[in-house]
Amino acid sequence: MSMRMSWRLASRLSVVTLAIVVVILITVLQHNQTTRSQSSSSGSPANTASGLQGTDLNGTPAPNFQLTDQYGKTISLAQFRGKPVIVTFLYTHCPDVCPLTAEHLHTTLQQLGSDAKNVAILAVSTDPRRDDTAAAMQFSTEHNMQNYWHFLTGTQKQLSPVWSIYSIYAQQQQQQVNHSTALYLIDKKGNERVYMDDSFQPAQMAANLKLLLKEN
């Protein structure tokens, strides 16, 4: 009788233990799923091995290009070797994303403080039909960037190869231009390090630039 009761007790304990393990496993799985969902919905970029936030571009050499900025000066990407560079693609008549990108870049530079002078920003036009030096200067001035970036313009023939080598789509649609939103971060050696889209926050960009500034 005692052995039978012991067997029954052991059996019940085994069932209870198994149930507890199942509950724990379900809880852990639900927690992991919730965490992944929250991370995905937040849009926060992943960190690369070097600590940079964004999509890792594996240090591919950035293709050089040469265009004209808002001051009418000829500017090339290669001339900024030794500085971290942001390359982005905008147009002056953009009603939404481009002005916000410009404002976020201005805030980024403010957060960098004295280090801002050691960073270069190249904004390449996606609207050769309307973007000229005057339009580039007006847009730059409106967003307090006239002395902090180079808004680069050119003809369709000059701009199209740049869009192509940076995988940018740009298509005129009546008064607007449908184009890819992209920001490439290039290190001091001229290598592409990370890609960020227009959802970036100034603090994220500033943190990336500070890391690139520390590199040799």
C-alpha cells in the first residue's frame, strides 16, 4: 500500500513538473516573439560588428563622382578622403521627406558640436530638370545647411550614373520625383560602412559619425 501511494505521488509530481516546464517554455517563447515584434516595429537599425547602426555595407570602396554644388564649385567625393562622409539623395521641390532629412542632418551636426567641421555631407539631386545652383542654394539656406553640406546638381547625363552606382531609383512624376531614400556613411578611407534610410534619428547618425571620427 505504501509503495503504491509512493508510485502515485511520484507520478503526480512528474506530471506537475512537466506542466511547469511546459508553462515556462511557452512563456519564454512568447517573450522572445514579443521582443522580436517590438524590435521590428520600432524600425531601429541593427548594430554592425564595429558598433555602427544601420545596414552593414562591408567596407566596399565608395564609387567616386564629381558634380557642382550650391556655390557653383566642382565637388568630388574623393576630395574628402580623411573625413567621414554622408552621401544622400534629395531634390529641392520635395514636399516631405527631403526637408525632414535636411533638418535631421542639421540637428546631427549640432549634436556633434566642434566635430561637425570634420564631417562632410554630399546631397545629390534626383531632379536634374529643376535643381540648379540657385535652387540648391535656396533649399540649403531654408534648412540652415548652406555652409554645412554640398548640394550637388547636374544634368540628367551627369546624375544618372551616380544614381546607378549607388542603386538609387529616381523618376519624375509630374511635379514630384519618386526616388529612393538613402544615406550612405563612408569612412575616412573612402569605404562604404553602413546604409541608413530616411527614418534615421539625429542621435543615431551622430553616434555613427563619432565612431567613424575615432577610426584611423
